[in-house]
Amino acid sequence: MTLELVLITGMSGSGKSVALHALEDAGFYCVDNLPPELLLPFIDLEQQHGVKKVAIAMDIRSSISLPMVPKLLSELKNREVSLKSLFLDATTDTLVRRFSETRRKHPLSSHAAVETTPGSAANTDQQANFQHILVEAIELERDLLADLREGAHIIDTSFIRPAQLLTYVKDLISAPASSMTLVFESFAFKRGIPMDADYVFDVRMLPNPHYEPALRNLTGRDAPVAAYLQNLPEVLDMQDDIAKFVSKWLTALARDHRSYVTIAIGCTGGQHRSVYLVEQLAAAFANENTGKFVTLKRHRELQG
């Protein structure tokens, strides 16, 4: 019997607990902070018990033994295990803000940094020191987790709500493990390029529905916006150019054993042009590649 294993790794404060809850809701037996040394014995035990779905979170709390994880994952290929690896990430500024708001201690920061009183006039220097040590801890964590990030599907949680992360995780685990997954993602350049993007396309040069009063409050998923954009030759040209580029390299990407490929399409506000193109491209690739590749779509700046 094949055991379905989802490994969740990533930066402290990036939302791993939220992802683990999503998997628990989906029927996975979840374990947080499992020491890497116990991974193979634990999988053996769960297979003996007939467990079908397991999710494990590993992070910097097991820093001493993290370097052994890639080798352990390779060994799982010789067992009846279907593995999906997710890496949650966020910008350093976002992580600093989250730690500062919650007053949580970063696993790699010193006790002295945590005992300061942020916001107190008497502790201005201490607060600056707190921020400095926190940034250093985050950057050190990035270095230590670099090998785990390589090869995993990256989810950038910098600008998404917990509900969006829940949806992203559930969509990813529902995709067949044997197929490469294409993720088309819309975003706003004014809020930064997604860290999880493999390819980025800039469509800000296209006519913007924002300047049409009747379309301003709608999105690229609404019929009036779609009707406006699909009648513009340059929009159709851009859609065709992106589709040709992605199609040309799909086979090579699959041959390179890529499990996930994220194509990010950005406009100024992430509401009209990028959303429309993601909707069109995701639908087209889903229809053309049925049974060959799994196609998902995300809209980072939209609420639903």
C-alpha cells in the first residue's frame, strides 16, 4: 500500500502551522517538528499500522540534523511512499513584522533580543538591537534551509491571508503526485514579485480597465472586464506569446523531473489584466493537457 506523505518545511513565521491544519482537515495524520532521525522509522511504523496519509513538519528547530533530510527523502523513493514537499516562505520584512507583532522568539535569536520592550522610548537602542538580531536570525535560517527549499514547491505567504494558504495547500495535495503541476498566479507589482515564481511576465503595458469607470471595481474574473480585454489585439497577442513560451518548455521541464512550475503574471494592481490572463491561460492549459499536467490558478491580491 502506497503511503501519501506531505513534508512541510519553511521559514519560521511563514505559516507552517496553518498548512498543517489544512492537511489535518484533509484527513492527514499530522506531526509537527519531527526530528529527521526519526523520519524513516516513523514512516515504517505508520505503514505497518495501515495509515494512508501522513503530513510532517520539519523546520529550523531541528537545525543540527536538517542536512540529512535530502538523503532521507531520496531513500523514501525506494519505498512505497508518494512524496510531496512544500516550502513556505515570506519576505524578511514580513517575517520581522510578524515576529514583532506577536513578540514570539525566533528559534535562532538570542534571549537578550527577546527581553527588550518594543515601542518603549527608554528602550530605543534595545529595540534597534532586537530588529538587527531578528534580521540576522532570519537570514541565517534562509541559508540553513536552502537545501530543503530546492526541489520543493514554494508558497510565498507574504501577502496572502490564512484562508488563502489553506486553499493553496488543499489544491496542491489534491493534484496527482505523478503529474507535473502548473500554477498560474496573478499579482500586483506594487506589492512585490512572488517569491515562489519560476517565470514572471509583466503585462503592465496593456490597456488598464482601471481607467474605465464601469470596470474599476470589477476584476479580471468578471464578464464585463473579460469582454473589454478580449477585444484588444495586444491582450490576445500577450496571451498567445505566454502560452507559446510555456508550451515550448513544458516537456523539457517535465523531463527535468520538476514537480511544480509557477508562472506569475503581474500588472499594477493585480486586479484586472493579470487576473484575466491567468484565468484564460489556466483554462487553456487545463483543456489542452488533460491527463498530462495538472493546472492550478491563484490570485494573490483577490480576497476569494
